[in-house]
Amino acid sequence: MTGEKAAYFIGLGGSGMMPLALLARKKGWQVAGSDPKINPARLALLQREGIQWYSTPDPGQIQSGTDCIVYSTAIQDSHPELEYARLKAHDQHWKVFHRMEFMQHLLANKSQQFGIAGTHGKTSTSSLGGWLLLQAGLEPDIIVGGHPLYLEGQIHAGQGDVALYETDESDGSFLKARAQNRLVLNIDLDHLDYHGTFAKLQAAYVQFIRGADLAVLNADDPVLRKYLLHPAQFDLQADQLWWYSMDPHNTHDFGPELQRRGIQAGPLPNSDSLQITSVCGDVADHRLQLPVPGLHFASNALGLLFLLRIALPAVALEELLYYMETYPGVERRMEQIGSMHNGSVAVYDDYAHHPVEIAAVLQALRLRLPDQARLHVIFQPHRYTRTQELFRQFAHSLIAADTVSLLPLYAAGETPLEGISSLTILQAISAIQADQAGSVQVTLINENDYDAVFQLAQPGDIIACLGAGSISEQVRAYLQSRS
């Protein structure tokens, strides 16, 4: 590897690493890296971009001309390449960066940065934000954890001075972000394997908000609303802290000054659209309409709209609303990936892996069901620690379906926890049904049992495949085998 700009990625195929590798390549860097597990589609994209991939970690693959070595939180300190990089960094003049630090290194010349944070909805909101900035002609850098359907990969390298990216609270790395403009969608119970307690997770979010020049918070989120009622803890000036809401009951007790720093909207009957009723205390009459179903997404879009409207006053609100109507969406976010029975049964794929996300997806899909049709869910639990912490909440979310099929738990590299498995969720659902006389059919299946699930569906039904692990690849392969 030669040249002034060269980077080596340890764990090249990771969901947070691959976008950075692609962005670096688009910016003219030479890029290589190792990863024992990369799916064929992602590998093909890397190869098309001229990125060298090694299937086996080996310190000898890190060449002397390398400038930066990049790793993620998932990489252990004992990893042979990371150990070697740190040992030789001084002699070889290598910079060893955590992935978030390297991202900021790549974006150093971007004077207007937007960071999207929250337990749920970051990827879809970041994808929408990138779309709006592109359509507005601002030529942004875009970095998204998922795959926007308007991009070949997960990134766009623009020539403008604007960047928008998804942050990551799971490992605390969002605190390394330098985004001046920050949107916080929600704060929910998750990632306690890193943060330890919910209180510590909330404290990290407070620190994230403090680092903003402009922060927009969701006033409908209970935690964020509590903070908005006592904003002094953020150490921000009045004109730096703003809010958005879909429920006036959540903002009626805001003081006059805070009332003028928000955008209020309400859902239109029998629709996924919103009617914007006030902006910065003034009466307004705008319609926010999206091709993506679900009021949870509409709420996130409202917050994004307000963030861009404040930070980019040269871009008109009406212009952003127009661009929203043509948003193509993002892969694995309420994505229809196929159908059965001559097209009469729709099959959806979604990354939802937290109870709140599952509830939102099922609520949105219910709106698409004809009368008497049924909603079938195939769910792959993700991580032992998350399942241990939230199995009861998973059960309460899943009983909104008519049938639930639980795949084996996807470990995501975690060590198994005794007594925690997909059976834990099944037992919790059974306990709820015993108390409430519920009628959800729930079973344990494996990846060879998809036939049985799909045969349950009748014309008009919907099948939803949910989870952050391998379920998407499995179901897509199954559908492909039947086509």
C-alpha cells in the first residue's frame, strides 16, 4: 500500500466500519482491511470500489505506508492487528483511530455537520436527512448505518461543506462527534451492557446535547420532555435548544420562551401524514406527507425538518416538505422484499430489534391489513443481554401480531447467558396470554422451518420478518429459492 492517504480497517465489514471505508475510498484514500465474515453482496461492493479485503487477520498485512489504522468497539484489545498497530504506531508514524475519531478526521473540512441520535429511528432519519440535503443541492457527505435506497452503498461523498451522519450511543462513541447540529429522537432502555444503568445512559445523552451549538429534542419522549422542563443542565443558550411535538398536551406547560422554540404537528385521521399547526409559536398550516408508513417515522421526520429549517435558513420549509414526498426509503426499514400466493401476501423486512421498534412496525403494518386479514411475525431476538433486560417488553410488543414465530437468539458475539433464549420470550408471551385471555399463536422455529410459517398466510395477510441478526439474509434466500 503506497501513497499519502492510506487506511487499514480492522473489522472492515462491520456496520459502522464499512461506510467509513467506502467514504475514505471515495475521498481518494487507498483502503484495505481484514474481516473473517463479510457477506457476498458487501464484499462485491468493496471490490468494485477497489478496497482490498483480507479474510484472516494478520499484522503483516498492515503495510508501512499506511497513515491510519481504524478499529471499532467490537474489536478486542487482544486482537493481533490492533495490538501490533499500537505497538508500532510511533515507529511507523501510524495514527490508530476508533472509527468515530476517523470519521471526524475525514470530515474535518465540513463546517456544517448534523448528528442524528436516539435509541430508535437513527438510520431511517439519517437516510431521510441525506436525501433532503442532496435534493436541496447542498452536496453533503452522508454516512448511514443502513442502506438508503437512493445510494449504492451507505455513504455519499459530496463536494459541499455539509455532512450528516448517524451517531452511535451503544458504545458511547457519539460523545466523540463534532456535529454542531444535533437531533435527539428518543432515549430508551438499551445498551446497558456498555452503560451499566439507564441513569448512566441518560447522563451520556445529556453530555451529547451539551456539545451542540443547536439541539432539537423530541418533546413527546418522556425522558427528553423531563429535560426540556429543566433545560439549565444542558448549559446551552436559549436559542440553542429547540423541540418538536405531535401532542400539545406534552408542551402546554412549557414557559412562553420555550413555547416559541418548537414546532407542533398532529396526525391527520386515517393517514400517516401530519398537519403542522405551529412553528416557533406562530400559527402554521403545512402538510408533512411521506411515502413511508408509520407515525413514529413521521414524528422523526418532523424533528429532522425542524433541525434543517433552523440550521439552514436559506432552504425553505416548503422546499423540504416537497422533497420529503419523494423519499425512496432505506433497506430493511419497513421494506417489502417479496410476496406469496400470487402477490396476495406481502412479506416485509425490518431491522426492528427493540420492543419499542417492534411495536411501531406492527402498528404501521396493521394499518395496511384488510379486515379479517392476519399479521404474522417472524422474530429473531438479538443479543443475550438485551433479551435478558427486555424479554417482558418484547412479549408485550409481539402480542400485537396474530402469530409469532421465534427464531433462535442471535448472539452478535456475546457469550450465552444461562436461562436466556428465545424460549424466555415465548414463556413471557404465554404468561401474558394466561392473564389476558390472548389468542396469539407463538412457536419456536429454526431457519429450516420457514415453509411452515409461510403456509399459515392466507390472501390479504402480511408476514413481517424482524431482527438485527441474520434473519434478513435467511428470508431473502428463502424467497429467492421459491421464485
